[in-house]
Amino acid sequence: MKLKFIVLVSLLISTVSGFAQSLTEVYFPQYIQGAGTFNAGDDRKVPFVCRMTVSGLTPNATYRYYNRFVADPASASIGEGAYILVKDSGDFVRVTAASLATTGRYGTFTTDSSGAYTGWFANEVSSVGLFTPGNNIYFRLVLNNGNNGITVAHRITASSPVKVINFGTDTTAGTGIRCTPLRNGSPKQFILLYDNLFAQGRPVSGTFIESDGTDNSIANGYAPFYADSVNGIHKAWGTIIPNTLSNGILHIAQRSLNGSLNRLYLSFNGKWPGQNFSSIDTKNTSGGLDKVLVIDGNRLFIINLWLNGEATDEDLITMEWNTPDEANAREYVVERSTDGGKTFAPISKLTAGSAKPFYQLSDKRSETTSYYRVTLLGRDGAKVTSDVLAVKGVIKLNVYPNPVQNQLIMKHPLAEAGTTVQLVSIDGRQLFTQNVQQGAVQTTINVSRLIPGNYMVVFNMNGQRQSRSFIKK
């Protein structure tokens, strides 16, 4: 009898624990803008977005929900802050008064056969209190009973906090950043900003691409740069980044409603293309709202250009280039300058669509330094140009072992200050940049984390880049 009782209790415990509700982070930014008060002199809102998985609910049930923030995960509060209901079709809906009973004030989702759901959620601040800069606050999902209930049945809270920051110039504050219309953007997709190349850990901040259909205006407390230059502008986006980013923003991920990666953009130094062919630096900013960083969405594009060290000799130089966005390319124009990079003239045109992962062109080596660049002409009429490649004397490189398992050794000329080596994947993605010690003639590169396949390692010294291929086994 005692054994039967123990078994029954165990089954009950197992059943209860199987339906324990929880929130799991999928893409959960570290920072949210704070101190919105709806006062005209205090306009500073920008959206906050995250993608979360809620589990432990009734399988195949349709729940009503809204999402807010709380100061304490253990509190019984329904939370504070306005929210923006993300819709799979039609406009998003901005809500300032929470309710599970009033149509238009709650969202709905249907769980899968395991009682889980994964989706995007968007928030904005409402008043100083909870959203005072410096506070750590917690994302909370408020649900009904999954059966048309109009009262709160579940309060499910994320375990990791979000740091509140405000726009300002000191090290505890943040700076506005926006992007003009993206060449490859789509409204209601999502932008996640990371301070590392591999998008590891939590994003720094997150937002959506306009127009989502909500009124993110000055009247609703939004920051002037967002209200005037982002809200309702096709394919634009804007957010906030903290002023204490030693690396800056290195990775921008563009994701669809279903969470899939639509585009990724990389920077190896925290700098991004600005307007009028300038660049913006996202490292340790101090602009606040007065000096908003503006990325040129039409130039947010990657073209990799280097010398092929295996094909380059004393008489000929062989350039190679590629881009992860090959599908959007119509034609490549290779240009050369012999006057120090002041003026360029085309030397060759190649139609896009090569079956090879890299495009290649050889040119006779001149007695003086020559400069090359590749201009991509897009199918949509865009014109994007690579960085300039300076070609001087022959750089002799050797890499071994090849194939390699863990440590790749590169022998190279005496390294000058600022020399780097860069890993590039076969599909054109820039994977890793490593500084080379000044005066070194040999550099070791850890490739143990790479998946097996073919790669290029690019040696970059004083503006001249040359490559060697290797196989990761």
C-alpha cells in the first residue's frame, strides 16, 4: 500500500512539473530605453523587441496575452509599460491600457502539441517609475486561461533582467542610432544589434523595421529622431545603444516574422557606412539625442576584395572578390587608379551569376603602387563599391598544416603596425579578424571552432590584402 502511494505521488509531481510555465529567451536584448513621461520636453521613446518561447501551457490552446515589465520577478503585478502587439498579418497594434477582456487590447497565440509557443513581442516605456534609468527590470507575459477567459490566469516572467538606459552623453547613458531605408529591408521584420561578430549571447538592443502601422510620434512620446526620420518611413529602423561599447556594434541581424535570418551585416571595427560616403563609429559613443548615428541603408552591403597569394607573382596580380548577397548582383565593374587613389577608371566588367564562390581577375603589375576597387551594380539599380585595395610588392605567404585541425600557422613578411589576418568563408562571410603583432613573421590562428570545409585566410598590411586558401578538417 505504501509503495502504491509513493508511485501515485511521483506521478502527480511529474504531471505538475510537466505543465510548469516558463519563458525562454530566443533573442532577448540587454537594454531598453527609459524615462518616457509623455511630456513634450521629455520625448525619447524607441521600441523594444524580443523573441521568446513560452512553454508549459495547455497543448493546442489559444491564449490571450499582453506583455509588460515588472521590477521583481516574484511580484504578483501585471506589470507596467505600453506594448505593441506583433501581428502575423496586417498592422501591428499599439496598446497603452492593458486588458484581456477588450478586443484590440490583447493579442492571441495558439500553442503547439507540446504546449509551447515562440513569437516576437514588442514594448515601450510608459512612465518614469519602473523605467528609471539604471533600473533592472523583467519582461513579463500575462495570459488568460487559454479558453476565452477574460481574467489573468498566468504571469510568466523572464529570468534575465533588462537594463534601463536613457539618452545622454555620459557613460551610463545611450545614443540614438537609425538606419535610412534598407536596400533589402521589409516592413515588420526585426533588427538585432550585437557587440560581437558571431551574434553570441544576448543582443545589445532590438527594434522593428518600419512601417509597422503604429503611431510612433512625438505626440506618443517618441524620440524626435524616431518620430521624424523613422516612424512610417518604408524600410527604416531606429533604436538606442549604450555609450559603453568598447567594440561597438559588430553584427546586425535582420530577421523575419518567423524568426529566420533574412540578412546579416558585419563590421570588424564598429564602423558602419554613413551618409554622403562618410562612416559612423559605434564604439563608446556619447551623442545622446543631439548627435544621432545615421547608417546609410543603401550602402549596408558587403563586398570582399583581396589578392590571391597563390596566383600572384612578380608580373601579374590576381584579385578575387565575392559577396554574401550575390543573388542581388547584376554586374561587377573592376576599377584601377594609378594616381594614388584619387581617380579610378574601369578595366573590366563581369556579369554576375558565376557558379564559382569567388570572382577572379588578373592584371599586369605596375612599377608603382596601384589601387583597385570593385563596384557592384544591383538588379534593383543600387551601386555599391568595395574598399580600395592597394597593390605594391609581392607578399609571400605560406600556411600550414593544410588541411588543419586546430591551429593554422601563417608565415608572412615582417608585420607593420596595424596588420591583421582575416578568415573568410566560402560563401563570402567575414568570420574573424585577428591582430598581428608588429615585427612578427609568423602568426598562429585558432580555427578549432570552424566547421569542416574550405576557407580563405587574408593577410592585410598597410592597405594591401593577399590570401591563401586552406581546408578545415
